[in-house]
Amino acid sequence: MNEALILVGIVLVGTSGLPGAFLSRQSAVGERVAAVLMVVGSTCGIAGAGAVALAARLTDFSLPWAVPGGELAVRIDGIAAMFLLQIFLIAPLGSIYGLRYWKQSEHPDNGRKLRLFFGVLTAALALLVIAHNSLLFLLGWETMALAAFVLITTEDTDEEVHAAGFVYIVATRVGTLCLFAMFALLHVAAGSWTFAAPSAMAPSLANTIFVLAVVGFGLKAGMMPMHVWLPGAHANAPSHVSALMSGVLIKSGIYGLVRVCSFFEHPPLWWGVTLLVLGIVSGVLGVAFAIGQHDMKRLLAYHSVENIGIITIGIAIAVIGRSLEQPELVVLGITGALLHVWNHGLFKALLFLSAGAVLHATGTREIDQLGGLAKKMPWTALAFVIGAVAICGLPPLNGFVSELLVYLALFRSMLLASPGAWIAGAFGAPALALIGGLALACFAKVFSTVFLGSARSDRVDHAHEAGALMIAPMAILAACCAFIGLVPSAIAPILDHAARIWAPETSHGVPLGSLAPLSLLSVTGFALVTLLALGGVLIARLTGPSRVRRSVTWDCGYAAPSSHMQYTASSFADSLVRLFSWALRPEQRSPSLASPFPRTASFSSHVPDTFLDRAILPTLRGIGRGFVWFRWAQRGNVHVYLLYILATLLLTLLVRR
Amino acid sequence: MPLFTIDTVIHVLVVVMLPPLLLGVITKTKALVAGRVGAPFFQPYYDLFKLLRKGTVYSTTTGWVFRASPVVGIATAFLASFLVPLGHHAAPLSFAGDLILFAYLFGLARFFTVCAALDTGSAFEGMGAAREATFSSLAEPALFLGLLVLVKRSASLSLGTMLGSGLSAEWLGAGASLVLVLVSLFIVLLAENCRIPFDDPNTHLELTMIHEVMVLDHSGPAFGMILYGAAMKLFVLGAIIVRLALPFDTANPWIDWGVFVGGMIALSVVIGMVESAMARLRLNQVPSLLVAACLLSGFSIILLAR
Amino acid sequence: MSDAVDALLVTVLLLNFFVLGTSRLRAVINATALQGILLGVLAVLAHHEFSVRPILIALGAASIKGFVIPWLLLRAMRDVAIRREVEPFIGYIPSLFAGAVATGLAIVFAATLPLADEHVGSLLVPASLATVLTGFIVLTTRRKAITQVAGYLILENGIFIMGLTLVEAIPFLVEVGVLLDLLVGIFIMGIMIYQINREFASLDTAQLTHLRE
Amino acid sequence: MAVALVLVPLLFALAALAIPSNRLRPWLVPVGGSVHLVLVLWALTQPHVSGLGGWLVVDSVARLVLALTSVLFFLCSIYARGYLALYPDRSNRIFCACMFAFIAMLTLIAEAQHLGLMWVAIETTTLASAPMLYFQRSPRSLEATWKYLLIGSVGIALALLGSLFLAYSELRGGLQPSLLLGDLIADAPRLSKPWLRSAFVILFVGYGTKMGLAPMHTWKPDAYGEAPGLVGTLLAGGLTNCAFLAILRFYKICSASGDPRFAQELMIVVGLFSMAVAGVFMARQKDFKRMLAYSSVEHMGILVLGVGIGGAGVFGSMLHMLNNGLAKGVLFLSAANIHRAYASKTTDEVRGALHRLPVSAALLLAGFFAITGSPPFGLFLSEFTILSAAISGAHYAIAGVFLLLLVVIFTGMGATVLTVVQGKPSPNASATTLRDDFSSVMPGIVLIGLVLMLGVYIPGPVNALVRDAALALEAGR
């Protein structure tokens, strides 16, 4: 029953854009049909996955599949259900949002294509999550990757979009090929293409599988330094696509990593340590790069890297827990990671959607062009600030709950005698704190620069509040953020179930409720809300209309402050960027003062992606140049070509023995 | 859950009443060291009452975020106080991981303070906001490292237990590492509360300040709330340090309360002495000091692991 | 009998050297024609018993290789009005030297292959390989398209010699097919040569390097 | 029946020569194509098809090659009708006749059990395709044709030498020389090893030239670059596979002789080298038709690599032959449409094709993903099968190099393809007014549909075709 619901949901979602593809470019029917199909299909999917998640039962079936090694083996367990719920929540919201954001009448060229592949992407994501067979998984995996490529390059006439699409598709291919090798090795180890814990295998084989999984899945998830495709792709895709990609798509990498790690009951300690290092690097550098950005969506993209880092830290602790046979660590780590997957999906989608609303209203992603939008777009501003508070992991919203679980896992690992474990905690916890502090700085920067203060350019003047179709999805996401933040115990059974699936050995004894103060978090959360409300009433009383005067901002006596004197996002970030300049390598162009009467001058700063722009692209260009050097071998001279044949003949005859 | 006991009532009363006094003690200490008589101990209370009766000027640029930030500051500090044991007396709320909530509550307040500063559209306040965000993101790891030492030492994940009755025994066993943590946490306290050598709360030279310049545009009751919230933050952070430094448990609850209040006043005196003895650091040296605090705690962890 | 075969094979080898050493196109074509005729004779001699089939094949080979194709080539030469090979990529003396090395290689290589009893001591295999290699040398060192075709022809001749060891293995139909293919191939090449000359005003295939990386 | 499969297209060729009207003649091509397809499908349903006293047998490998070739030819024939209609004042008599002669010879290659007959057929394909290559009558196509003819002829000549060596190995083994496949396989263990090995090497180089394995591939970029798209399809999807079939026949003899190791090693080395060469030359390749030629080199490399690895790799290789042939059709036909519409085939002048020719460009893009082995396209399954065969055979280094080369190739090819299809349409976009129409895009759509189908669902009969072919190659080892 549940699996039928989910499969129906996948089919409906996957074909949602199909009717519209056959309608005329001008017709608005297609987009409505797509949205309806998306919502109906997702409702089915949520019903099915929700039932599985709550009932803590897994459901599976398999059909023959006429490809070599293939079997339509499907299994929906607690982990899959968690990912399914997320997919089926965010995708339809994006689709509804798209009704206004990417109207067919405003984008006759690419609207149909966009919706078609939006549905395909969603269906592929759901498919790979429920796949219980390597080939089926890879099918879903790459369909997802290709659909995402089409979506990223929706506006392919833009050179930047084209470049981002290329980097994305190459990165994703490298990852996919790693997965090819990994699944082939798993096949060798387990003797079957069905997902199963392989029996005893040589350590070197297991280690290779692990490394390939980390690279292959890490590339998709965007772990630093494998994140290179992510900022460009997320920045250049339409915003509801960015929301889906950042909220859901990159999590497929996490899903894969979680799934593969679950196969190994006694992983070596260094696996966990490697993951931890990757997580810390992704988290800290991800947020550091984010601080340097002045493109709103690029900034959000780097925060995805950061949050993937946090999730990876959680997984790392769980893996460490498994190798040290510490069920508490396992449960806290994996539930923290999985909950953060959910949470990041919610608040990052929320942030991308509100950023999209800003982009839609002003036509620019440049933070330093904006300002004071809170007055024109109050609901969008509210949505953004909720997302910002949540992503910084601040109470009383959802980000705090999952970070708390990861912290608890790290702290608990501190208590262990094994040096590996407590060193992990000793580095992990402060790193997480640093990430939190930097994220806070970054979101204070972007929220304030975009929504607060006064307008920095005339783009803001024409801005308008987003329509109800755009606000409603944001409101739902914000409500989810608040719900998880305030009533985390409600989802504890789902998390427990997932943890048991991931590590069956923890199935007796350590429910999450006994490890983490979930109900007390509700108490403190509601207390905080109440205190804030009381304080709000108090300040409203104390500053009643009769006692308030309006004036210009006090600028130390300067009488005519203008919006151009505001602190910009770049200057706000400058000191932090400088602190991390060893990794960020910011580019600055400052004017030189040549004469006593300086002319008009300008200053600009830019933080390119160090890994992409300073390492990978130059390397690729170098390799390309090297390849071009070989062109001498084929200069059109037929004599030389015949000589090649002769040489091959003689050479092979020579070695024929 | 000892939420509604006589201790809780006293806890709330102390948290509400005491914070401004600390500011008064610090000011008085500095005045005495400088050879002046100085303002009375209760001057901060007078100031607060004066501000509450005043009218308010709001900049036309600002919006609801600007108005909300003082509320957030007080609410979070007040809630955080419930997680901290005051001297011997246990915290009303105590659970595994409460130290994380403790730290992140201040994060929430900081987020709104910084946003409120930027909401004014003033370059000065933006500057302060940038500095605040920068330095506190470095103070955060130092705080966590310090707390980690306590976690490791007490094998507990809640502030109540790690600062509980076992603490005095631990001093005998792991005194050196606790001293290091104490120093580290003291540095964090100074940084988080924008005291010298990080910031000078007394000057009004906008270009050199951090916290003060951020609240430049607040006035009247709202400004009063900000001052009060800041004092409360100093109080709760100070409470941890005082408990750590004076882990005495007597049988008599009133003596315990006395020890705690005395400790808090002593802490204020120490802060006053530091402020008198030191000059404000150049801004670009502030990160070094914070990293030093991290290193102290880190070294202390190594000592524990030995 | 085998003395006669060997003598003819030596002549074939000498013709190889002649082709490598001469610059006149007509001489090259004539030498290949002569090779073709010699092959026809060889085909008759190589058979141990006389029957109709080998004679037919010998006649066919001799007429196609010895007369039709040279005639086609000579006509093409006349059409495009050239007489001499320009300086090849490597000079004539080095060409001869390469030919000598190739012949030596062929003999050494053939010695590594165990022969069937009836061919022990025969020059058939080494001569075949040497001729194939000579064809390759002409193909890779000569600039004119016509010379290259002649080189291809020599290469084919070498293979034909190899075929002489295996008359029973190759049915008549296939033999005819091979010859017909050769003929049509040369015919099409002739057309191409004409077109190349018309388009590029030259038959120097070293100039044909517009398609390149 | 087996004879009819060859004779019918030859009759059509004669008819094409006889029909006087330049306008009506192209209509003959799809008719002939469908007749051939029907005949082949009918032959596939028969358990045993043979002719000429056992010289022609449609065995299991032949069935696979025939099915692929005939489907491709059928779709190309539809495309050809529209294509030739674009050049009403150029005589298409020879072109049409050559097309039929070409398919007749491809059929003959597949069926031939006598290696000499097979040789004749392959040589004839060279001759039949040369006039088709030269259809555009441009100096560039002349140069390409010349190189194709010369290199191809030399390669084929070597193959003949190799066949003779093979026959000699029988003689030396004390057997009656025969070039019948059945005899050779039956007597394989008694063949003289030095001659057999030399024969395989020479044959491999000879037919490898025809197949386009590096470093004998040099004619490919020139020929594919200048040939009309449908000729490129027939060469890349038809002829190369037939040459591969020839190599397989000899490989089968080698493996039947109990000495396949040497042949396998040679195939692995040459396969990887071909992929490497393709990867190197695809990087920064501005000419997208030349790029397709290198892609063909790459996939020929993969085919021999799969056979060289052995085991499941042979199955993968057979499946890959099918997939590659179909996907190459998509690529060549859509690239030809873009080439014609822009009157250029370099990325300097061709950009934004998605906006100029939406269907063709989408086909090129989809074909690119298909040919690089992305799921859900069929090449994914075949490449993955070869990879996992390498890994389960513990050829880890080979698997690693294989994957690395796939990345290099993907990157190089992707840069070119994406530049062509995406971006703002370049000024050349208005060079002509050609649009996508039914006959120019329908074959591509059908082909990509087939490739897609082979990736998500391999119908039973197709699976049986591929499995039987693989089994036939593996049997007797």
C-alpha cells in the first residue's frame, strides 16, 4: 500500500511537466497542470513515506528488470522515508512558487522545459532514494544529475550560466564514474547487485569502496574541496530550482554516503576521522567563502557547503561510534546528521525562495545593490530572517536542534578514553562553534544589507512584495522550521527508526529521547517565545506613539547622511575575509592616489573560489594545452599516417610472442 | 526538576536585581584606582530608571528589527540565566547540552543586535557591527573549548553538573588545567561583554568602539533595555567564572548565596582592575588574544588527557 | 621448378629496388607492370599440377596487374601531365637503403616462422614480406599520388606472392573478387587523382594537408 | 534466403542506376531500406539461415550485427530522402547506388563464413563508400576521400595478408588449408602458433584500420568530418561494427586454439590506447564533426577492450556495439543538421543551436549524454558491464585507466558539444534558413528512443541476440 502510494507519487511527479510540453508556448494551462500533478503526486508520496516513517516498518518488493544485473528492487525504510518526505515536501512548494516566479507567459522559451525537468528531477531523486539495487540507484542518480543540468542551464544564453553548467556536468560525471567503480567493487564484495551488507572482505577492498564513496557522493553533496561546481550552479539556476537543488539534490550525496556506510558494521577508525576532517573543512571554509561573497545566491550556495560540513561531522561521529562500538555516539551522530539534512532542506529552501523573491522584485543578486527591502517586502523579509536564524543554528528554530544533537555527539566522544574519539570531539566542537559564529556574521550581513537600512540603488525603488503564490510556500517552510524547533520530540520516533535502520546493533536500548533533552528544548523554546512576546509588549508600552519621535539616523553630527554612506556587505565582511585570506585569496582592486586632487576612483573586492579558479581550472587548462601539443601527430600528412600503420604492424609483430 | 523552589525565587531575584550593580562596582573600582571618588555603586540603577522615563527617537530608516533587538537581548540573557548555577545553588533548568543552548542564546541576541545596528544605515554602526560579528565568532570556539574542558573533566554534559558539587574535589586533582580554563573563560568574558582590552565601554570615540557604537542610535527605554541586557549577560557569564573559581559548598544555603554574591562583586573588582591597568588593544590584535584564549583551553585539554 | 620460382622471385625483389631507386614515373609504372606479369608466371609455376583454374588466375592477374592497371596509371599520368617524382621525403639512396633493410628484416622475420615441408628453403615468404614492405616504403616516402598508387600495387603484389603458397585455400571466386576489387580500387583512385589535380593543380599529396588538427 | 539478403539491395542498386529521374530516385532509398529491414527481421525469426553451400550463415554474432545495421540503414534511408532533396541539381545516381551496394556488402560481411569472401566484401565497402564521401564535391571532401581510400586500402591489403597467414598456419599444422570459419575453429588447436599469432596481429592491424583503432584511425576524423551526416552514420554505426565483427571472427579462432591471452592483451592495450588518443584529440576540438570521429575511435577502443577483458566484458562489448551504433546515428545526423543550418562546423561559428534548431540540438545534447555512458541511456549499461567485468576480473589498473579516460573524454567532448548547443546563437545561425523537419529529425528521435529503451529495458529478443552473440564468442574457451 505504502510503496504503491510512493510509486504513484513518483510517476505523477515525474510526468508532471509532460502535458505542458505538448501545449503551446503561450498556454498557461501546462504550468497549472504541472503544479497540480506535482502537489497530488507529492501528497501521495508524503502519505506513503510518512506512514513508513511513523510505523517504523520497512516495506520492500522487487520485480524482474530486463537489464544485465538489474532488478527493480525497491526498499523503503526509515532512512529512505526521511529523504522521501523531504523531497515530496520541497519539490511541490517549489513548483507552486514557480507558478509566479517562472510564469510561462514571462518565459515562453524555457518554461516548458523547466517544468518538465523539474518533475523528472524530483522523480529521479525519489527513485534513487528507494532503490535497493545498484543499477536502479545509478539510473536514478544520473537521471537526477542530467535533469539538474538542464535546469541549471535554463538560461543558457548567459555565458556565466553556460560555464557553470559545464563545471557542474564534469564534476557530476567524475562523481558518477567513482560510483561506477564503487558499485562494481561492492558487487565483487557482496556478490550481488542488491544492496546488502557485504560479508567479510579484504580491508583494502573495503577501504577502496569507502574512498570512492566519499569522492563520488562527496562531489554531489559538495564537500570541500569537491564543492567546486556548487556555487556557480546554485547561483545561476532559477531560484526554485536552487531551492530544490540545495535543499534536496545535494542531499542525495549524503543519502548515498549514509547508505554505503551503513553496510559496514565495524569500520576502521580512520574512516570516521577522514569524514570528520572533511566535515570540518567544508563547514569552516564553506562559511568563510560565503562571507566573502556579494552575490546573494552564491553566498547561499556556500552555506550549503557549510551545512553539508555539519552533516558530515554528524556522520563522522556516528561512524566513529560504530568503530568504537559506542551506540550513544552512533545514535546521536546519525540522528543529528539526518535531522540536519531535513533542517537544512527546510531553511535553505526557504532562504533560496526568499532570495528568489528579491531577485524577482529587483532583478539583481548583488547584495550591495540592495537595501531597505524590509519595508517593501515585509513578508519576504520575515521569511528570510526566520531562515537566517534557523540556518545559524540559533534557538528556538530547527537548526538549533540538529546542531545540538551533533554537539552532544561530539561532547560524548570527548568522554571516551580512545584518543581518536576525544580528539575528534576536541576539534569538532570548537569547529562547530566557529562555524556557528561565522554563519551568524554572514547572515547578519546578508539580511541587513538586503532588507535593512536604506536602498543602495534604484533597483530597489521598483521592488514589490512577492505574490501569494510565492509567499505561501515560504510560509509553509517557515512553519516547518518553527515546528521542528519547538516540538522536536514529535519527530524523535522517525529519527530513532532511521538510526536503527542505519545501525541495527543500536536497536536495543538507546532511544534518542534518552540521549537528548528534546522535551526540555520545547520548554526552553516556548519560554523564549513567551519572553520575547512579553518583552515586545513591554517595549511597545514604553515607546508608545506619544513618546516617539522620528528623525534621521544619528551620524555623529553629520546632517545629511545618504544611503551611499552605509556600510556595505563587502566592508562588513572585510575583517573576516582578511582573517581567512590564507584560504580565500580575495582579489582587491583599490585606487591608487596619484595626485593631490584625486579623480573619481572605485574600489572592488571579489572572492573567487580558490579551488576552482586557482587550482582546478588552471590545471585543466594546462592539461588542455598539453593535449594540444600532441596535435603534431596528426598534421594531415597521409604519408605519416601510413607510417603509423607500418610502425604498429612492426611493433606488434615484434612483441607477438 | 527544581523549577519552583525557594532557591528558584532567589535565583530569579538575584538575576534581575544584581546585574547593574556589577557595572557600578566596575566603574567605582576604576575611579578608585584612578584616584577619583567616582559615581555611586547604584548609579547604573539610576541611569536605567532615568532612561525608562525618557522619550524615544527612532530613525526613519529603521524598522521592526531595530525595535526588536533590545527585547531579544534581555529575553535571551534572562533565559540563559536559568541554565547557570549561581554558586552552590543549582540551576533551575539543567539538561544534557544546556551549555550549547546557553552559548547559542547569546548568539541569537548578537544576531539581532548586529542587524539592528545595520538597520540604521549608519556607517559607524555598521563598523561596530562588523567588529562585533568578527570578534565574537572567534570568541565562540574559545568558549566551547573552555566548556569542553569542563565536560571532559566532569564527564557530564550539563552546566549544572559540571559546576556542581564535584568541582571542589576536582581542583585538587586537576588544578592546573582548571586555572588555564579560568583564564581562558575570563578572556572570553571580557570579549563577549566588550570590556577592555577588547573594547572601551566608556569612550564615545565611534571609530574605536564595538558594542557602544552599535547601539549609538538607540534612545530612551529601548537603550535602557540594552544596557540592562548587557549587564545581565555580564552577570551570567560571570556566574560561571565565579563558580569555577570559588567551588565551595557550605551546608548553609544563605552562606552559599553570600559566597556567590561576594564572588560576583570580586569579579567586578577584578574586571575594574584589568580595565584600569590595561589599554585597549589595537583592533587587529584582538584576534590574536582570542586565539590565545583558545590555545589556553586547548592546552588544558591536553593536560587533562595526559 | 623451385629454382625457376626463386629466380623469378629474385627478379621481383630487384624490381622493388629499381622502383625505390628511380625518379621517373613511367619507369615505376613499367616496373610494377613487369612485376605483375612475373606474378602471373609465378602463379602458373607455383602449382604442382596443371589445371584450368591456376591458368585462368594467372592470366587474370597478369592482365590486370601487368596491363590494365598500368594502362590506367599511364593514362592518368598523361592526363595530369607529369613525368617525374619530385624529391621524395627521403632521398633515393636512403630509399634504397631502407629497401635493403626491409628486405633483410623480411628474411629475418620469415626465418622465425616455421614453414610447411614443401616450402622449406623457398624464397616465397621472404620475398612476399619484402615486397609488402617495399610497397610501404614507396607509400610513405613518395609525394606524387600516382607513385603512391604504384606503391599500393607493389604491396598488393607482395600479398599475391604470399597467396601463391596457398592456392588450394583460396577459392576461385575469392581470387576473382580480390582482383576485381583491386581493379575497381585503382580505377577509383585514378578518378581521384584526376580530381585532385584539377582541384589543387598538383598531384603532390604532401600538399593535401588541409584536414588536420 | 541468406543470398537474398545480399542480392536484394544489389538489385536496388541496379534500379537506382537505371532510374533516370534525379527527383524520383531518392524515394527508392527508403523503399529499399524498408525492404531490407523487413528481410532482416524475417531472417531473425528463422532458426537457421544459410546459403551458398554454407559460405553464408546468419550465425548469432551476425544476427546482432545485421539487426543493428539494418535498423540504422533504414533510418538513414529516410534521412537520405530528405537530404538528397536539398540538392536537386546534383546527380544522386551514384550516391543511391553506392548506398545500396554498401548495405549489400555490410550484409555480406555479417553473413560470410568464408574469410576470403568476407575480405572481398569489406574491401568493396571501402570502394562503395568513397563516392558517397565525395558527394559534396568540395576540395576538402576530395582530400578526405583520398586519405580514406588510400589508408583503408592499405589496411585492407594487410588484412588479406593476415588471412593468408592464417591459412598458412593450417598448412603448417598439416591440415588442408581452408578459410572457412567452421573448419578453422574446429581445427584451431592444431594450427601453427607462430603463424596464428602473426596472422592475428596482421589482421588486427588491417581490420583495425578499417575499424578505426588508434593509431590506425587517422582517416576517421577527415572522412567523418567531411562526409554527409548519414554517410558518417553508416560508416560509424555500420562499417566499423562489421570490421569489428571481422576481428571477432579471428579472435574466436585464437580463443578456440587455446591461446587467447596474447590476443586479449593486444586488444586491451590497443583499446585503451584508442581511448587515450580520442581523449587527447577531443580536448579543445573545435570541429564538432571531427570530435564525433574521435568519439568513434574511443568506442571502437571500448569494444575491443571489452572483448579483451573477457567474461562479462564480451557481453558488455556486444551490447555496446548495439548501443554505440544507435547513438552514433543520433549524433551524426543531428550534427549534420546543425552543420547544414549554420554552414559551418566549428565552435567558433556555431553556438546556441538550441535556439536555432531546437530538436536537432536537443538530440545532439541527448546523444552526447548517451554516448558518454550516462544512465538512463543504453551505453551506461554496456560500459558499466565492461567496467565491472574488469573489476571482478581483478584488472584494477585497467578499470582505473578506463574510468580516467572516460572522464577526460567526457570533459573534452562536453566542452565542444555544450558550446555548440548552448549560448547565444552566433551570427552564423542566420547563414541559411533551414529548419528542423520530419525527415531530418525523425531518425534521430527514433534512434535516441532506442538507446534510451536499451538503457531502461532490454526487450527479450534483443537480450537474446546479445547474449547469444556473447555466448558464441565465449564458447569453446
